Amino acid sequence: MEARPAVDDAALGREAWSVLDANRTGSATVPAPGLYPHQWSWDSTFIAIGMARLDTRRAGAELLSLMAGQWRTGMVPHIVFHPAHAEAYFPGPSVWRSHDHPAAPVEVLTSGLTQPPMHALAVWQVWRHAVDRDVAAALVRRTYPMLVAQHGYLAGTRDLGGAGLAAIVHPWESGMDDSPAWDDSLEALPAVRYSYRREELPERHPDSHHDRYVWLALRYRDSGYDGTYLRLEHPFAIEDPMFNGIWLASCQALAELAPVAGDDPRPHTEAAGRIRAAMVDRLWADGLFHARDLHRDRLIPIRTVGGFGPMLDPGLSPALVDALMDTLESPRFMGAAGYPVPSCEIRAPQFDRSRYWRGPSWVNTNWLLRHAAAVHGRTELVRQLGTSTLRLVRQSGFRECFDPFDGSGRGGRDFSWSAALTLDLLADPVET
């Protein structure tokens, strides 16, 4: 059901909740009906955040369903597959073959990649806004060791540059799959012509970025999802500022959760400090954080919304926050857009207002930047991002993304994180 424009907040909230109900499959919520029939990691963290203020138990169930896919290495996969629709999405379980890996869970099928580690931040939001404190406390105690293991995996297996940052090894791990930030790194890969074959598509596919996406996934799979292979052979390794900014924010969240779980918060605050120092040292340039291609040991020059991810850090220096704000509010991003925040710099030749992550605005990145603005006391930006994001969904429905100039909807309809984060924005007009 396509969301209708709502005249008042209560009606909009009912529309949002109806989308989440319609997209629920068992204890989890799919991102969108038909288009994405499984549980995605990044999506479910935002969905849980949106439900946290209204239904503690359901928000917790969303996260626990996702964490059931965690591998014994600590890796939380980017997809947990629903058996009833196992091959309704490509690449499905038969491509990832998690069931062949001894560290993968036996009960569920998953992908072999991860996504931004929002999970501790999501649990903290559930704890912070819980309407049922006992249920929230039980969720914290149950998930805390899983979250610690996830962070241990990132520090132990994904610090491919040896400087304290986690590297993504596939564009899908960024959550911003088609961002132009990955273009040059993908173009540096060998030409791919026959990366995969599907029975209904017997012809060989032409070379494309999507072919390279699948080729990268198959290489990693065929290594046995081996960490040593990633360090020595895997041809795609990037330190992404959004991924690492979220990791740092989740370290801070773990420090807040540690006393509830009966643990010491200091290791998490120390980890946040190490990530902060490494991001400033390795990713900062020209008023924004940039992704670093480890194979070419250089910063990727394109400016994207991911470059604001480190602003989630409450310990980021005021001078860097001021510089980030100047970039965000400049004509490169918000200053020339009708609706915030374009996912790519408007002035860049790669900007495309209609292509995923190459220009459109997204509710989840607006929410992240609003949260970051609140962390640094930028109340006017908090108000502006909240008001503008709600205006988008009132005008165009709970779409996957939006044209940053006219606000028209793009991508999937009845998108779950757009609906869920609308609930959070309605409950929190000015976050403090």
C-alpha cells in the first residue's frame, strides 16, 4: 500500500506503522515488499530505532532476529534470508553458501558480507527510549556479548590498513551500494564478463559494475571467507568514513550499555578514541572526510554524504565540526538542494538525481546527520533536517529515496526504514 499524504502527525504515524505491519515477516521486517524479501542488517537497525519509542518488545525482536545470523567469528551478515523466499533475490543463499562455512549459524542462511555496525547504537536507542524498561534491560544483557564480538571481529579481521579503521571489502558493505565513491576502485578491477549465470538468463552478461560486485563476492566466498585472504589478496579494500563513523558511535553506545550488562565501559571509550584518531589522520581533507582506497593508498576525491559520518562522534573537535557544517550547508550539498541531503555532491560530474546513492536524498542518512547535529548541539540543523525529512514523506510517501530538488519519490515504495524513522522523527521534534 502506497502511503498517502497525511495532514497531521497522528495520521502520518498510523501510515508509517501500517507499512511496518505490512512488511513484517515473522519476527523481522523486510525493507520493501517484493523488491527486498529478506532481512537486511542496516535496515533492521533503523527499523528497530523507529519502533523503540512505541514497542520495546518488537524493536528487540527485530534486532534479535538479525543477530541470530551472527557468525562465530563475530561477523553480523548483511542479509539473513527468509527460507520461504530463499532464491527470490539474487544473489541468494545458493551463491553465498553460508551453510558450508563452519563459523556460520546452522539455523539460518546468510550472506558472507557485513554492513555498517549500527547495532549497538540501535540497542542503545531501544534502551534509551524504552516504554518497557525490564524488556529493554533484558535485551541489553542478551545482545551485549554479541555486540562485543561484532566489534572484536571488525578490529581483528577488518583492520586491513593496520591503522585502527575497519575496511569494507565490497560496495554492498557500505550500505550505499552504488555510490560514485566506489567507481574508480571498481574500474581498477579486471574486466568481468562471466561473473555469474542464472538459469533464466543463459546468455553471458556484459561487463558492468554489478558484474564486478558479484565477482568480488564470489572471490571472497571461494576463499572460505578467510581473513588472511582479505589482507593479502582481495582486490577491493576501502576505509569508509560513514562505516567507521558509525562504528565509533556504536563504541560509544557500548560504553553506555556496559553498566547495564555489568561490564566495564572503558575498553569501548578507548576503542572510540583510537577510531577517532585514525579517521582524522587518514580520512580528513578539504573540509570533509573521504574514503581511502587501501590498494592505491590514496583518498577518493569524490564528496558524498558518507563523508559526514564521523560527525556522529561526540568527541570530534569543534574545528572539524565547524568545517563539516560549512561543507554540508554549502551549495555542494544542502545549499543548492530543495530537500536534504543529496547523497553525492551536486557539483560533481557523477551526480545523478535519479540513481541510487549518486544523488537522491535518503531518510536514513538524514536521520544520521540529524543525530550527529544533536550530538554537537546544532539545534537549528536538527530542526531543519527533521522538518524537511517529514516534508518528504508527507509529499511523496515512504519511498526508498527522493529527488533532492523536487522531493519526488524514487526506488521502492512503502520502504520500511523510511516509515520507521518517520515514527522516531514524529516522537522527537527537536532531539537534545
